[in-house]
Amino acid sequence: MKNIYSKVLCGILISASLQSCDEYLDVNDDPNNPSSENVNPEIVLAATQVYTYGVFAGNVSEFNPNAVQDNMNQLGNLMMNNWTRDVGASNSSYYFNEHTYNVTSDFYSGIFENLYLRTSNYTFIQNTTKPGYDNYKAIAKILKSFYFQYLVDLYGNIPYLEAHKRGDNLTPKYDDALTIYRDLVVQLEEAVALIDNAPASSLNPGENDVMLSGDMGMWKKFANTLKLRILLRECKRTASSTYITSEMAELQSSGAQFLGPNDNVTINPGFSASVNKQNGFAAMFLNTNDEFKNNWSSTAATKYTVSYLQNTNDPRLTRIYSATSAGPTDYNGHQQGDVLNTSTNYPVSHVGPGLLQNSAQDGLVFTAAESLLLQAEAVQRGYLTGSAKSLYESGITESFKLLGLTTAQAITYYSQATNLVGWNGSTGNEIQAIINQKWIALNGINGGEIWIENTRTGFPSHVPLSPVAASTSRPIRLLYPSSEIAGNTANVPQQNESEAFTSKIFWNQ
């Protein structure tokens, strides 16, 4: 992709002028900065795509290059026992709250705060009255729906209809999570309609779209796949059965296309090994010389997940994790909560070469593997027609390819008569096998999704809890941040810390 980072940096400056520094639900009308009436969507889109990816997959603080900002990928990988701390390379406080499940109103509060701040620009784009921006509006609707689904999945009821009103409403009311989910589906359908009905004179985003380069056919596939994920998320809710069946039938009858083989949704505005230009995920672990920095050596594989991949003959082990310093074929990890002593003083694996190449690598937003496994679940549950087995195996193949392995290796792997690996070996456990493969395929890529999916399905049920956690169960949600409690006191629902384990999101009730 052509390097358009100069435009991205310009967009960051302008979009910052559309955002208040003090209130992440406000978009400021500072007369000393560009007025929203004078800003075109193409100036804002690329910067906003980069900003929101940082909250999703990982980023470093612009004020402290060694501090990792709150992001969903890191959180989910720690919750789902994929990552832990290397006890020989970091102090005992590293990942302490994640290992002990110490969920408070300050725990990963940046996810709520930064997603509201960054997604305000998608609202700005979709609300533009300037002609010719149908495709931009469609992209904004899709990406806003993508991130607001996660806000609902992690927090439940949230500000939605009154959010992003700028100075008109700094204390928005909280909307019902189910109502928001229903509207997200509507927004995605409207996005597809905008693309289908865009006049010939409509602007194509082209290089201003640093995710799909203005490929509106791919944006439609992304929208349909996201709608499928939203519907599946609540498919176990009995009261939603009629709605889910109807919406799934509409997808089927309309001939909706989903992300398929090789259809990975990525982002790259021209990432490079320069200050403020690194891929957000890579910047967590690499410095601007593309050398490993402290967070890489402090973030280790877990002994459990390494052993699981070894025991199931899964070559993705060598791509998800690095070999240890003991040799090129040695892989090992720590147990979450381990402390340094003679029994844990051994080399361990870290984030591997299939996930971490260099600062210029593409950012992964939605993978073909995840899409195909979603489709496999929809077919297995009877919502869509097709072969669940073929979709399942295709999803595994795409995971292998994305990590730099071969189709032949994937076939050898899923041909095993092993429960949760081979389809035939998983008879009666097909849904669990699908979610288990998602846990592996999204390891290091989208930890937030696999944590949410575990909350939804209970799978993979074999993944252990952190042994140093006081709770006997894994957290199922995040708590509203203290900044929101202070700034929107009259509207934010009251919570106590136990609700991180007991207060279920509507689709889990």
C-alpha cells in the first residue's frame, strides 16, 4: 500500500481538533481550530482507522514509549491463558491485576475512554451532509458498529443514541444493550445499501481508506460477516430465537457474501520503524530499530497453551510463540502467577514470528479464519446452508496460512482423529471444536474476541483459570471507568466489583 502517513498525521491533527481533550464523549467546537463544517471525511477517515486499531490490537503511549496503552488484544490473551509474564525478566507486579482478576473501575479503563474518543470521528463522517460521500459513510457505519459491538460485549448498557453529541450533551444517557445490538444490525444493513446504491459520482476512498483501499466489495463482505457475528453472539438467548432465525434467513436469501479464503481485513497506512509510525501491535514489543524491547521479554507464553499445542501436534506453536533461548526447537512457558525460584528459572517462549515480524507489518483487524469459523458455527446450528466441516477446515487452513504455514500442514493437522482438532474426531462436540480453533487462530491477534466467546459459550472449557486469582471463575465483563463515574454520575449504572463476575451481558442471560 502506498505510504500516506503524511495524510494520516494531518488527519490526526484535524481529528484531534474535533475531539475534546477533557471529555471523550464530546467533540469540541474550538473556534481556534478547524470547524467541522470545513473538514471533509477523507481527511478524517485514515487517522480514525489507525486510532481505533490502536485500542483494538495494541499501542504504546505517545508520552511514554515503554508504556503499553489499554487494548483488547492484550487483555483477552491474558484472560484466556495465552500470555503471562516472564518471571525472570520482569518484576512481580507485571500483569499482577490480570493474573489475580483484580477488576476495578480503573482496570483497562482506556478501552472505554479511547473507543468513545476515537469512534466520535466515525459519527462525524456518517453525519456529513456533503454530497458524494456514500462510500465513506458506509465505511464509518461498519467500523463504528464493529467497535460498538465490543463496547456492548465488554460493558453492557452504554451511551449510544446520545453519544458523540459534542457540546450539545456532555452527559449522555445509557441505552439498553439489546436495543443497541438491534440498531447495529440496522446500521450494517444501511451500510450495504449505501454501497449498493451509491451514485456513479460518489467518491471512492482509495488510499484514504488504509484498511481496504476503497474495495467496496470487501467492505460489504466485512459488513455481512460482522452482522453474522452479532447474530451468533446472542443465538443462545431463547427470547432472541425468532429474531435471529429471521435475520439469518435474510442473509441467506439475499445471497450475502462473507469474508472467505484470503479475505483478511488489515490496516496499513505505511507503518515503518519510525517514531509514531509503527504498527500498533508491533510497537508493544519492538523499538524503532525493530529490536525487541522490555515488553516482549516480559510477556511470555503460558506453560498450559504451549503444552496443549504440543500435545495436539499443532505446528502453529512455532509461529504463535518464539523458541526459547535453549534452542530452536525448545518451547516452554510459565504458569500465570508464577514467581521466580529454582523451579521457574528456565528459558521461556515469547510472542512468536508468525505474529511479530517488524514495525511495518499489516495490522490484523478481522481474519478470514475467524469469518470461516463463524460460518461453520452458523451452518452447524442450522442457520445457514453449507458444509460446516468444510468451513471448519477452511478456517483452520486460513489460520495456518496467515501465520506463515502451508495448506499441507493444515491438512495433516485437522486430519487427526483428535477431539477438538479433527472434525470427525469431534462428533458431538462440533461447536466446542469451532470455538477451540478460534481460541488458537486468534491467539495474539484478537484476544478480546476469544475472551468474549468463552463467556458466551463456555468454550474452550479446558483452559484453566489463573491459579493466583481469588475468584473461582473468570471475569465476564469490565466495569465502567472511574472517569465516567465522575463525569456522567447521574447516568452511569452503579456497580460493585463483584459484578465483573456476576453481571451478565444480555446475550449471556
